[in-house]
Amino acid sequence: MKNKPIYVEIPIQATIDEVWRMTQKPELHEQWDLRFSSITYLPKKSEDDPQSFLYETKLGCWVKVAGWGKSIGTHNKKDGSKTSSLHFGTDQKISPICEGKGYWQYIPTENGTIFLTQYDYDVRYGLFGRLLDIFFRPIMGWATALSFDVLKRWIEKGESPRSQYVRFIINAIVTMLFFFVWLYHGLIPKMIAKHPEEVSMLSSLTSLEGTAAVKGVGIIGVLEILFAVVWLLYRKKRHLLVLQMIAFPVLTISALIASPSFSLHPFNPITFNASLWVLSIISFLLATDLPSATSCKRTRKGES
């Protein structure tokens, strides 16, 4: 069964000419589109010839995919829309994409422009390639949608794509860090080790003792693990950061009340929680209005 083509649509508050310029000039296009690290237009023999180009996509660790493309722009349709058709491919075996076709369309609206794309491609490696595409195609769709939102924010708000992607990456790193912190502290010292200091601290703050205190520490561990999962699944990270900005000072004060001697330990709760508190504040400030693939429409009208 053939997979559905990738479709992405987003409204942009700008004229068609402005959106066309930001997407058709290679030095601008390569800045906002995650799928391309560089785009080089090749000379045309005549104005009527398709615009051929070469592209590169850096995958990290000095690995990159190079390919070719041909673009034909259609201007000034009766309804004012424009269309740019694309034929692309690569001969590099590292890429699951062999060859594909698609188009960009620019539709005028009262508030600006609807910018949309639909494209599809053939994969190499037969059955293995088709199985790999089950996972690869959603990634390509996500990268296209995220790139479109970065473009929209660049045009409408003036923030450069580089700045947007830096904030996006920082947010992703912070998410994984806090996921690890809460998971580790809930699982290792509380649920697996049942560390005596954890039990002693809970006993000092509550009336629980002995087995009840041990079970209480285990329950807290489960709650911390659940909060770690929330960090992965909950989209509005700023809400979680606000919660942590309140929680870390409370946890620090509680630890010192339970055992003032903790302040003398290396890597003690004061320095550890203070670091996470400051990181939460910085992350909260950087996480304002992040680009998101969810800002785009992913299916055509009438499709499910």
C-alpha cells in the first residue's frame, strides 16, 4: 500500500510577492528549511528553461546528503495564485529517498497568503525501504511543517530562523534534562535503593516512621516518575517550568528543615535545586512563542 503524499499548509500575513521572495531565493530558502543546509542554483540556458539546482543536507558527524532538483514557477493565475513545481532526487545510497515530485502553492487571502506544499517520493531498497519510510515519512512531514512555521514567524515577527531553531533546540534539551532528573530521582534513590536519607527526610517532615516512611518514599518516587513522563508528553512546557520555579525553593527549604546538615554535603540540595531553579527561569524566558509543527494544517480540506 502506497503512503499518502506529504501535505503542509500555513497562513502567512504577507503578500504573495513577499512569501514568493522568501521561498524562491536560495540564500533565503536554505535559512528556514530544515530539509536543506545549502541550495545552489545552476545557470539557465534560457529564461524558459526549468531552474536546476543542487542541494545538500547535513545530518551531523560530517555526514551529508547531496542531491539535485528542477523547479518551474507558474505566475499570475486568474485567481492571483502562484505555483512552483519541483522535481528532485539524489543518487546517494545513504538517503532512503530516490526521486520525488511536488509543488508549492501561494494563494492570496484577505489577510495575506496561504502557503502550502504537497510532495511525494519513491524510496530505494525495495521492501526494506518501504518499511523504513513508515518512520521516515512522518519525520519529513514534521520537518516540513516546523520549517513552514519558522518561515511564517520570520516574515511576520522578524525573528531570524537561526534564533528560532536555537531556542527550539534549547527547549528540547531542557525537556530531556528534566525528564532524566525526575525519572532518575524517582526511580533510583526512592524506588530501587530506598535510600536511608530519603526515608529519614520524610520521617522528619511527617509523622511517618519505619515501613510507612519507606512506602511513602516509594509513592513519592512514583509521582516523580509520572512527572517525568509529563515532561515528555505535555506540550505547554512553560506551565511545567512555572511549577518547578515554585517547587524547587519549597523542596530546598523542606530538605533543610528535615536535616540542616544536608547543607554541608557536597552536591547538596541547596546547590542542586538552585541550579535547577535558575535553569527553569532561563528556560521559561527562552520558551516564549516557540516554532511548532502543530501550527500547520497537515491534510487537505475534505480529507481525513
